[in-house]
Amino acid sequence: MLYHKKGFPEDEELVLCTVTNVQHNSVFARLDEYGKDGMIHISEIAPGRIRNIRDYVVEGKKIVCKVLRTNQERGYIDLSLRRVNELQKRSKIEFIKQEQKAEKILELAAKKLSLDLKSWYDDVTAKISKDYDMLHIFFEDVAAGTTTLAAYGIDKKIEKELLEAIVQRIKPAQVELKGEFSLHSLAPDGVEIIKSALAKAAEIEDVNMRYLGSGKYSLKITSSDFKKAEKILEKASVSVLTVMEKHKAQATFTRIQ
């Protein structure tokens, strides 16, 4: 992995480690992102009494730990394995995987362009460091169209190749916003009024409507841009409520979190 943080980790920070030495009452591990060594006391391996520490960790195993405290003068880093829950573990591992994926994109492009990977990596990360501390977050924004390679001074000679690699391998995350309408009309043409109100919303891009029964209708917005999705949701809900109000029909809209 090319990515490395400088200095020491912060207390409470989650770090990916590789177990290097398992002893009777403690475990030593290498912090992959910092290139430093830390120690896990047996009491921080797992809750309860531990009969055999190797039932939990072995040399070479990748583990996610929480930093308890550091002593920069002595170079000590105390870690805990038991204080990391499953959700935190999965989140940290996924974060690292995404960064490795971004590095792979650079690697493939570097081969095509006959560039030295490490030098190119250092150059790109230095250029984006003001706004991005992780390469994969920058690439995700490029793939989503919220920024460009050119905006960060990426050489035009290599911009096309790198952009093509990013677009091929990184798909923008999809935002999904939901809401529910309750629509009722006692007018003779009440059904047509409701249909016309819903049709107004259905005309809007990225809007999906579905009948739930008993005058209930679901509204779902799917987009790669959260702000855009918010605007669409507001536009769609207002369009339905406006038509219903015009015909003096009952209508409510509830945002579903």
C-alpha cells in the first residue's frame, strides 16, 4: 500500500494493523498506515478471561484496533482490539480497500503511460492534499463530476488516460431519498385529480412513484448528487401538493428518513 500517514495516530483513532509477534500476555502489531509498531495487552484482546491468546490473534493476521494512548518520546502506541465493534471494523476495512482500489487505478494508468508509480503517486497526492487527504475520495468526486483532474493541475498529457481509468472502475455512490403521499378527494373526478397530480411529479427526472394502497403513494428519488436529489424531492412533492390544493383535495407528504 502506497498510502502512509505521517507522525503518530490520534487517541481513539481506528487503525489497520498486521500482527507481528504474539506473546503470553501481549501482542505486537505493525500499524499499516503509519509504519510504526504498537502493543495490545492481553486485557485489550477480548472481553472476559482468555485462556489462549492465539485463539484470537496469530502472526500475519490483519486486525482493526483502536488507539488507546501514545507516547511519542518513547515511541509507544497502546492499542485495543476488544474496543472495536463489528461495524467499525467493516467500515475501516472498506475504507482501506477503496484507497487500495484508487492506488490500483494509478498503477494501471502508470503502466500504460510508462510512469514511475511511486513518483506519480507522490505528485498527485501532493496536488490534491489541500482538499483531499485520501486519493479514493478525490477519484470518487472526479467520477461523480463534482471536480476535475485539470482543476488540480494534472498534466494534460496524462489526464485523458487517468480519467478513463477512473470512470471505468469507480461508480458514483447513489443517493436514495424517499417520501410518502397521502392523497384523497371526494370530488366526482377525484381519481383523475390524483392521477394528474402524480403525473406532474412523474415527469421529473429521477422520480419513481408507486401506489401503496388506501390513498398512499411512495416517492423515491435516486441520484449520484445529494443536493440534486434534495431539489428534485422538493420539486416533486410541491408539484403534487399544488395540484391537490388547487382542486381542494386532501394531501399530505411525509419525508421518510
